[in-house]
Amino acid sequence: MTELLAGAASVDVTPPVGLWHLGVRSERIRDDLRATAVVLAVGSERAAIVNADTLSLNRESVARIRQRITAEAGIPSENATILATHTHSSPVAHPLGNSYPDADYVRRLEGAMAEAAIKAAQSVVPATLSYGEGYVGFGVNRRLRTPKGVVMQPNPEGPIDRRVRVWRVAAEGEADAPLAVLFSVCCHPTSFPTSPATNADYPGAARRVIEHAYGGETRALFLPGAFGNIRPNPNDEQGRFRSVTDLELERMGRVLGAEVVRVAEDVSGIPREPGVVTPAWSGTGGIGVDRKDVPLRYRSRPSRAQLEASTSAFEQTWRKELLATMDREGRLPEGEPCEVQVVRLGPFLLVAIAGEPFVEIGQAIEEQLLGRAGVGAVLVAGYANGNAGYLCTAAAYAEGGYEAATAHVNYHRPAPYTDATESLLVETATSLATALR
């Protein structure tokens, strides 16, 4: 049987005031936060894609969410893709920088993400899946090369991906609104890098526009792209990044949301020109999922003497965490696993990576896979199934800069990863996808 079934659902995850964002406690709620899920099934194969308005999830949270989805929805854990939108204006769900999570809220967040998938699985109906692309221009590469090294400032000449990627999930014979619209943009949700106002950033602003356009009958789900080195581009008179205003955020939401709706309508089955209809997938070829933990290795790790000698305020929490690990384990770990998951939905591939991959890594994976027989589109998502921190190119590790040289401190890791990170991720994703074909 090749009929595609699909369902979608969402659950509120708005936190109380007072929890830690990254570096600041929340003082008010600007937006409601949400967990959203889409479940797709062909025959006995099922896959769940679940996202929440949160900065990041660790492997332990992902395992608990997957376990409940398996127990209550019957979807194998390896077939669940668990994502974070990466909005910086949300409570941390694991230790980051000097901020620590609220255990009660993390349990609620995990439960809501599983519940959204369970509800989606209970509501599946015959459906089709269509793909299209648009454009949005508010992102920019944030690694500027200067005589003093790489600084976090706008680099208009740097690598970028300005596409808006859209999957429209439509019930067969739909009257108007699709069941779900999955949309992806390659840009950090750091419109407010450190805001005390809890909000869903530009993905939430766009989601409101998309769902309003369809009368509240559609669930919009954001798929975070490979945007480790890309961010929104508002800047001050000196050309430095700044936070957006509330008005600017709403405009970003309207620009992106309108483009997503335009693309979703372009692939809706209504001819764009006489006699031309965008083909939709209805289940032929089925669903396939595979995943693998890639063993990433750290560069040279600090010694106890180096940690004890550090007086940097930025490194204070990091230093304490690493010294505690040394006391407990006798040494620092040499590396850690980073999950790479590939979901094949007929002609479409979703490559999910557990970290903050640079845009060049996403582009390299897509280049390896696009154009192969039977592959209609490749979408690379970061912030999926855990978060191993920044995943940089070999060139970036050589250049330095925040992501490649100091961000590991915020992630409480001993050191950045080695130059082999880029090739390992690209090779693993390519190998998994090739086997699934």
C-alpha cells in the first residue's frame, strides 16, 4: 500500500515568567510558545517531525521524548525527529553559559512535544506532500574577516542561503487549508540575542501569519536550517549587529510568512500556468529513516592547571563544570557523539544534524545528494535530536572566531572540535541517504 497518511497537532509550552533565557531571566511574555508535530505514514512505516519554541535540547531530553512517542504512538524512536527552533528568547532546557534550566519546565516541555506527536498520529488522514522554494533577504553571514581575526559582524560577501523551503501537507480533496506547512529558513532566530521578553522570534511571527492566512486550520512547523554562521541583519550606525524592534520583528514575520504562503499556494495543485501542475507525493516509494552517531573529537583539552589559572568571568561556569568533571571522572572526555539522521519521504530527504552546522555544511550535503536518481529535494536541518554545539567547517576552525574558538565555553564543552568535523558530517549524511535510496 502506497497511500500517504498525515496528521498535525500543536500543544502550548508557554513558560512562567522568571525562568532563565541565555544570560538573562525572563520578565514578561511577548509570545505564546508552542510544540508542533507532523506525523507521516505509508503502510507500516511512520515518521514524526516535532519542533518546539526552545533554544536547544540535549540528548537526554530527546531520548525521553522519543521513548514516550514510541510507547504511546507506536512510532519507532529512530523515526522521530526532535527539533528546537533555537529562539534565544526562550528558557534554556539544559545548562548553557551561566544559565541553568528549570527542571519542572523541562519536564513539561518534553511532555508537550511528545503529546503533540501523539495527537498528530491519532489524527492521520489520506494526504499529499508537495515541495517548493521561495526567497527571503533578512539573513547575513556573521563572520567578518579582519586584520585582527574573525569578528561577529555582518559579512555580506560570506556564504549564505536565502531560500525559503516549504513542504505543504494537504489532506486529499482539501477544500482550502492544508493540514500543515513545514517551512525552513537558513537564519539564526537571534532577532533579540538576549531578551528578557519570552518570544518565538521570527519563526513564531511568520507562523502567526501563515496560520492566519489559512483561517487557523493549518499547523505551521519551522525546520531550522544549517544556520550556525547566519543571523538577522539589523545593524547600528557603526555597522554592528543590534536587536530588532518589535515592529521590525512583525515585519520580518509578514515578509517570511507571506512568502511561505505564496510558495504553499504555488504547489497546491492549482496550475501556475495553463496545463502545468506541481507534482505532489502521495506515498509512492514509501518512508525510510536511518541515523548514526558520528564520533566527534575535541581539539587539545585544557589541563587542570590551565583551568585553575583562568580568571575570565566568561569562563567561570565552564571552569567549574570541567573541574567537577575531572574530580568525578578523573579526566575530560576526548569527544562526544553527534547524531545524523536522514528521513526519506518518497522523493524528499530531510537530513537532521544534532548541533549548529555552518551553512556550508548544509550546502555540501545537498550538493552531494541533489540530482541523484529519485531525489527531488534535500533539506538539511540543524538543532535536531540533541545539540553538540557549533559544527564548523575546517576553514573556520583554522580562522577562529566565536563559533570555532570560544563558543564551546557556553556549551560547557572542553574544546572546539577538530577539522575533521565537516567531512565526517557530510560523509555520514551522504552514506545514510544513499543506503535509504
